[in-house]
Amino acid sequence: MSNDNPQSGAGRPLPKKEADLFKNVIKFYESKQYKKGLKNADTILKRFPNHGETLCMKGLILNSMASSEYGNRGLDCKEEEKEKVEEAKELVKKGLMFDMRSHVCWHVYGLLYRSHRNYPEAIKAYKQAIRIDPNNLQILRDMSVLQIQMRDLSGFRETRLKILTLRPNNKVHWLSYALAVHVCGDPEGALGVLDNYMNTLGESSEEFKRGFESSELALYKNKVLSETTSSQDGGNYFDE
């Protein structure tokens, strides 16, 4: 068994075979095929027992397995579940210590905190992951969800702007940023974001046709208008 410790965060990626297995670990975790994910993680750890990202993913899988198993059984298994969760936490912490320059490890650390409703610490972990990988959309999205949940409105606005900057062709990102500006108490700014979004569209876009999406957008824009101008101006939008 090799004691090598390749760390993606330190510029030493896994060999191709183990790298493919690691991709499977993530895929199985996301599809909730936890046993398969655990098997692939253990295969990697047999050769690279100190690989930080794999240790973190194994811990995250065990944490999810504990929540799923004992939650579904509906039995009084609190002590047993607590032991499993503590094992998961220790694995994630151990993995992070082995590779503190990995955005994956910090992201997993945040996911672990989030699963136990420790949202402030989860956000701290996400921010550290973003420092390492500033353009990671998945981490940015995860962080924005917690920011709005924790009423960190300025942070939510900043994160949604970063996401929009990275993917300006996505409608959801435009509307999410408009909402972020709106909830920060700037309806004029939100209106400007909506207008800028409309200016990016072609004449054949769904937003210019009569339908559910266009009507919902019109209603929201009218709401914003009502907060910035007179109700008469708000009504004028429906006449356009």
C-alpha cells in the first residue's frame, strides 16, 4: 500500500484510475447511492489513505447515510446515530487537515455544517472554498441560499452578482440578482436589472409573448414599479 498523498489542492492530482473513481464518488453521493459511493471511496483510500478530498467525501456520505437510515427507521437510535455522525465529522475534519488548499474539502465541510443547521459556520466554510476557487458556481449557489436564509442580504446580493457575472446568459441568474437588489431595499436598482435583462433578449423571446412566464415577470416588475413611482406609473407597464 502506497503512502503517497496526492492532493488536488496542492497540485498533485490522483492518478487517472483513482481520479475516475473519485468522480464516481461524487456522482453516487449526488444520486444518493451511498453504498456505491462508499465502496469507491474505500478503494481510493486503500492506495491513498490520506487523500483529503476522498476522506471528506467519505465522511459526507456517512453523514447522509446516518440521517437517511435512522430517519427512515423512525426508531429511537439517537445514540447510534450520534456515533455515526461523529465518525463522519472526524473523517471530514481529517480530510480537511490533509488538504486545506482544496475547495472540495472546504465545500464538503460547509455541507456538513449545513446538514446540522449550523449555517454561520457553513457560510464560513463556503467563503473559504470560494477564496480557493472563486468561479465555482455550485459553491456560490450553495452560499447564496444560506445567505438569504440567514438574512445576510448584502452578502446575498454580492454573491448573486458574482454568479450573474459568470453566467450572464442565464435568465434565472438575472432574476435572482434583481430579487437580491430588491430585498436590499433598492427597488430602483432592481428595476434597472430587469430592464437590462430585457435588453439582452431578442424580439422572439418568450418574455415578449403572452404566457405564464411573461405575465409573472410583468407582475413582479409592476410590484417593483409600485415601490419606486406612483401607482399610475405601475399600471402603465401593463399597457406597454
